[in-house]
Amino acid sequence: MRIDVRERAGKRARSFRVVGNLACLVVAGGFGAAAHAIPGPANCTALLGMAVQSGTVTAVDRFAQGSVIQGSGGLFGDGNTTVAANMCRVKMVLTPTQSSSINIEAWLPETWNNKMFTYGGGGFSGGLGQSAKYMNTALGTGYASATSDLGHPTSSSATWALNQPEKVIDFGHRGNHLVAVTAKQVMNAYYQLPVQRAYFQGCSDGGREALGEVIRYPGDYNGVIAGASANYFGEQMAFQVWTDRLRSTVPNLNWKLSAVNTAVMNACDALDGVKDGKIENPKACNWDPAAIQCTLFDTTSCLNATEVAVMRKFYDGPRLATGELVYSGRARGSEGGWASSDLLNTAGGQEYFRNFVYNNPNWSESNFNIDVDVPYSRTYVEPNVNADNPDIRPFIQAGGKLIMYHGWADQEVPSANSVRFYEAASNIVGSSIGSNARLFMDPGTQHTCEDGINLVPHLEAWVENGVAPTRIIKTTTSGTTTITHPLCPWPQTAKYNGSGSTTDAANFTCQ
């Protein structure tokens, strides 16, 4: 059942103030799930019209456990959500600049654990319309949660950025920072207790958002999960255009990728001591595409000379004429997903250069010149949208904990970029980086978010009890078989012990 409290609120809460029934929520005894009385519908009503930083609470709705929130559907859209606990849904609109309009939702459970979780989005969009599943799971465990649209509607297009520099900044970092600020303001008012712990979780562009919070606003969150991060955002977009342009020179390559992947796996699958369909560390795989170069006839099981050269470039990554590596190449072993991902990548890169970089809707990838476009992007756009500064010392000094993860077979955001960022951070922080930040590489996994792993308990244990994650168990199924495999903190990788089932994580050691 949904209980709409907007009508009853009327005009009385235009400037929010604590009234008697809210003040009575404060109970001696400190933090904890039982540290305060359970808020009721009136507390939700009272939030309407509350002034928050750069904006206002524009709507409140109370949902009873078991009621249904209608999903947005469409691209990236949430489906219908059966509410996991009684909660107050709060909507805010923020206008930090005249051209800004950032929509935020916060879900406030009536029984609260004194903590909050914020969620990022994917593609060019924020988490609003994409994060209901995560927010509902958090709701069921007592978390208050929040997300936003980063200042524009969910879309695969970036036309909202055309000649809108302030909206680009909202997308780049300001929107997520304001989510942290305003969600805490609303939660503090609703519960009459401060947020004790704050966490952020995001994957893909959400991983960029997560690292952006770590780098730019180190005091916003106590713990952050950053998955498959597209944090070198401008370079990722250039990589997509570069990839599409290169693929156009080898039109038959798609039909040969299966043979390439088979050859790679035959050469490198057993490097970790067991042949199990996963390459534990593709950086240790030196397979050369010339190994299957055609000797007589050009068939789908071999590569011609041009295709060999192109495959080498794909593994290496795009470079400037100076030889500088712009972006890491795709990992050996990820070839199985290339064909489908490249269809998506074409639009993304072109949208970026049209609307973020050149403000020219007629720009097309045929205009792309890596030695001109990448430096221009780095100068004029990336300072606002990239999250690639590896100096995470302020976050560490604030006591923050960071868990990064990435699938080694990621076909969209090259996995080596997470290694590149983490190792750059390690060079700055030093050997103690593992006390506050750890990276877990996931062998054989494509561009998915927490596929078979749940990192939240690991982050909670680290932040709240000082227990760092040393081994994360991934669980998947193949038919009726349950497969477990350990993910190890980089630069450790899992090695088979030499006996026992290869589908049991207990038979692997991180070393």
C-alpha cells in the first residue's frame, strides 16, 4: 500500500523546522538500530519543502512494506519494485547554477541502522532510474539510501551536454557531491540523528563517479566500492571511436574472434596451474596473433596480415604519434565480447566529442584525429569529468576505505586501466596502500557489476571493524554445478594448489 502524504503536507513545511514529535525521537544511548524511536508518517510529511544545500525537497511519499513502486522502464530503466520495508521516499531538486537541475531521491526506512548508501549510474546517466534494486536491498537491511540523475534525464544520448558547461560539471562531479551533502541533511532531519557511516557504490560510469568522490571529496564517504571504472572518461570515449575506426579496416574480423579466443585460451588458460576456462592474469599472457596467421587460404579460423596488425593494436591500446599510450588495450581472453560491445561503443564516443568536447552536433567519428582530439579533450573537458588523479592520500588521511574490482575479460572498459590507476596510486601512497585501498581483479568476467560477488559486507567489515578483505569468494553456477573462485587483492592472483576440485575456491591460494 502506498500512502501519499503530499496533500496533507500542504504549505506548512516550506521552511523545515523540528517540531515536538520529531524532537522526541532523540533517545539517550548513542548509535545503533535501537537508538531511537521509529519515525512515522508525520515525520515524512514534515520534510516537504525543507531547504537543503542548493535546493528544496519537492515531494515526499510514504510506502508501506510490500507496496509497489512503478519502474521507469526503457533503456537502463528500473522495473517495478516491491518495497522491502516501510519507508519515506524523498525527492529533491537542486539548482547550484542557473542552468542546473539535479534530481535526487532518498529512501528512508522507518527502522534505520544509522548508515547510508549512495549509488552511481551507468553510461552518460546517473543512478536515478537505474538503482532501485540496490536501494531496495539496502532498505531491507536498514540502510537509508540516495541517488540522482546527475542533472539530466537517463539516456544513451549526450545532447543534454551541448553548450551546457555547468551541466557537464554537474555530471562530472558536483552532482554526486551534492547528493552526499543533501541526503545527509534530510536524513539528519528525519531521524534527528546524524549519519554514522556513509558508503558509495558504483560500476562502469558509476565506478568513475565512485573514484571521483574519493579523489575530489574525500570527506563525503567512509567507504567506497568502485567497479569496472571508466574513470579515464575522456580517454574511454576516444578509445571507443578509435576502436570503431580501426575495426572498419578489418570487416571480417568479427567472424574470427571465436578462433582468436580459442587460441588465446589454449595458450594461457593453464598459466595459473589449472585449465579452467579463465585466465587468472592476462598481463602474464604474451600470445601473439601471428600464431594463427593464415598460411594459404583466408578462413574464419585464421587471421590475415592486416588482421594480425589490427589485433596487436587492440591488445596494446591507442597511442599518440609520440608513442604515448592514451588508454590500455583490451585484455587477452576478452575477445568473446568484442563484437557486441563495439556496436554500443560507436554511439558513445561520437556523442562525447559532439556534445562535451566540440559542441558541434554535426561532428562525426570520420573527423576523429587522435593527436588533435585527445589533447583538446584533456585540456577543456577532462578536468571536469575524469577521475584519474591517483593521489588518494586525502581520502586515506580521512580514514576512508576503497574497494576496486574489475573483470579481466571486460569487453567495454579495458580492465588494465584499473590496474594502471591502482598502481599509480600505490606509487604515491607507498606500500601501505593496502591498509586503505585494495583492487580485486576478476578472471574471465566481462563488463558486469558484482556478478557473483557481494562486496558490501567486506566494505562494512573494513570500515567498521578494521578487517581488510584478503580473499573475496565469487559464486556462480554452470547447470547444476556451483562454482566458487577466490578473487585476490592485486598484485596477488589465485593459484591452484594442485589437488581437489577446480570449481572449489578452497583449492586455490592467493599468492
